[in-house]
Amino acid sequence: MSLDQEAVTNIDRSSHEPAYAQLVRILLGQIASGVFRPGGRLPSEAQLCERYGVSPMTVRRVINILADQGVVIAEQGRGTFVKPLDLGTATFDLNNLQRLFREGQTTVQLLEARITSATERTAGKLAIGVGDRTVFIRRLIFESEEPILLHRQHVIYDPRRPLIEAEMEVTALRGLLSGGGGSDLKWGNLTVDATTLTEEEAALLHAAAGAPAFRLEHIFYDFDDQPASWGWFICSSDRLRFTATIGVRD
């Protein structure tokens, strides 16, 4: 695709948006509209510099950003190519869980909260010693008075940091799942497994024992990169949907 075939889009020098950010947006728009197609090569660094009146440093920054976003692949000596669609790289998100917490449709019933001794499994997950104390919390999460999620969690016991009521009501989880912040956790690992509901889980979730379900396990880490809590959600399979978008869309 030659530069003459591109949609005419220029860098706005009067804009407060930096030139590199504008060029990222321009190239993403051209990829999304098919000006540059999967597997196709972008214009060279020199061509982009001439076309948009920017420096080589700006162009290299733009290409690095697009590569970090998984949109292009830079090949030494060959150029920069639009990344082909690759189902193996799809990243799934939990839109419906996020929606519930973001829109404030959930209420929480605390079922249990007690100090317990870490089993071998819990100790392994939290990188603590077997027998060390954790706070075990079990709660039921409702949407419009309908139970949708059963949550179990082990939090490392720290007498200097007493559990407060807000934490019992999954304020930290609400912030993490809604993107609203307010958590002192740095990062986490999430794993989803298929399972079936036990009799206890089915009774709490108003479902049939043995029904298909999802188990969403999480380990959250603090700013010292140490495990702070380990737990898992259980929900009926019809309550959780995974969606992913690959490629670049308008």
C-alpha cells in the first residue's frame, strides 16, 4: 500500500495531544479501516517521517507502542508488518463480572469469618508456613436478591493490620473487578476451571447439585510482590461468559 493510497490525515500541530500519540491513533485507524491489512507492511521509517513531518525518534516510539499493543511486528532488515489474526493470542475478559461490580448491583452476605491454621495447600498458595494463621472468609454475592457467586478467601493474618468491615464486604475485590482502584494490592493471577456444584454450593446458589460451574481462582499480591490472599469464586456456568476481541477494530 503506497502513501498515496492512504486516507489524508495529518498531525495537528496546534493540538495538546503529542505528535507520537496522534500518529499512533492515525496508524491504528488506517489498520482498522483496511489501508494496511494483516500481514502487510507499513511504510518505512523514512516514509513516515516525510509523510507526517516527524522525527525518526518519534516514528520509532510509535512503532514500539504499536508492537507493545500487539498490533504490528517489527522485523530487522525487513520492516514493520501488521500482525495477522492469531486466535492463540486472544485475551479473554470477564465483562459480566466487571459490569456487576461497576454498576453497584451487588450485595454481599458474610457467611463466615474466622482465624484458621494454614493447610499444606493454603501455605503453598500464600508462601507461608503450614500452621501459620490466616483469616478465612466465606461470603455470598447477590444480584437483585439472587445469589450468583460464592466466594471463599484466605487472607494472611497480620495483627498490625486488622480486618475492617469494608474488607469483609469485598471492597478490595469490588475495586479490582470494576477498575475503580482503592485497593492496596499490586497485581494478581486468575485461573478459571470447569467444575460441578457440590451440594452445599448448589444450596447456596439455588441450583442443582452436580450442575456445571466455573471456579475462578485468584491470588493477589501486595506491593512487595508477596501473596496477600488466595481464594476462589464459584458460580453456575450460565453466570459467566468469556469474550475476546482480536485484531484492530474501529
